Amino acid sequence: MIKPIILSVMLATSLIGTAMAEDAKPAAAATAADAKPAEAKFDPGVPAPKVADDYYAGAEKVVVHVTMEGDEKKYLGVLGNVSNYMKALDATGKKTDAIIVMNGDGLGLLSTAKQVEMNADAKLPAKITELKEKGVKFQICYNTLMGRKIKFDELYDAKPEDVIPSGVAEAGRLQAQGYQLLKP
């Protein structure tokens, strides 16, 4: 009676060992299959449009008037639009004079950047810095600072020379000076 039990245990052990070895093979294969190939450049199915050098004539000066409330993702979208605007003009050899005027809820752009700047995955502070390095000016409405009791040091990378008396008036003043007004 002991022999059949021992044989059964040996057979079961052998089957379990074989099953475990078989289970290990697909896992190794899955790991190889999960490895991502080098990412190919996206092809939208249409060639990039060609434009004449004067295509953006008169659009070199732009004021982006930011007044909306948002989060990091929304503000990154606004700054992405500014980057794309500049790239489009750069492609035709034109330099962009871009100014971002913030008032009201729009000051959230800099306060949000300040709040997330220490987060490892935060992208907003880096995008602001990148645009500033490309010459984009960020202007802060003094009326909003006063009216909402926002401390200057609560804003990311703000400088005293960035403060203007009124965001709305500044957007109008710049438009009168030939700046194209963009309102996200």
C-alpha cells in the first residue's frame, strides 16, 4: 500500500514540476513580448504644409490674455499653444515677440506652477522656464494681486518687473500697439 502512495506522490511531484516549468516559459515569452520597440515617428497621413516666408507677416507680436481658472494640464495646454505659435513663425524665419498677460483666475498659471514645482512629475514650472528662456514675457496684474490678496512669493519665478497695473488694460494697450490678441 505504501508503494502506490509513494508512486502517486512522485507522479504528482513530477507533474507539478513540469507544470511549473511550463508556466515559467510563457512568463519569459511574455516579458520579451512586452518589451516596447523603438517608438516610430507618428505619420498623420498628410505632408506638413509648406508656407511662404511672408505667410505669418504681421503675426510676429502676440499677447496671450490668460484669465481662466485651470489646473496644471489646462495651463500646459495654453503654454503649448504659445510654443506652437512660436514654432510656426520660426519655421518661416520670423521671431515671435510673445507676452502672456495674466489677471483674475489667470494668475493660477503661476500659483499652480509654484504649488507643484517640487513634484517630480510636474511639467508646468519647466515649461514656463523654457518659454522665458525663449523670450516670452509673463505679466502679472497688480489689481488681481491686491483684490485677491495674493502674495507675490506665491507665484512661480515672478519678478517685480513682471507686475503691471492692470491685466485687462495691458492686453488692450498691447493690442493697440499691433499685438495679435489670443484668448485661450
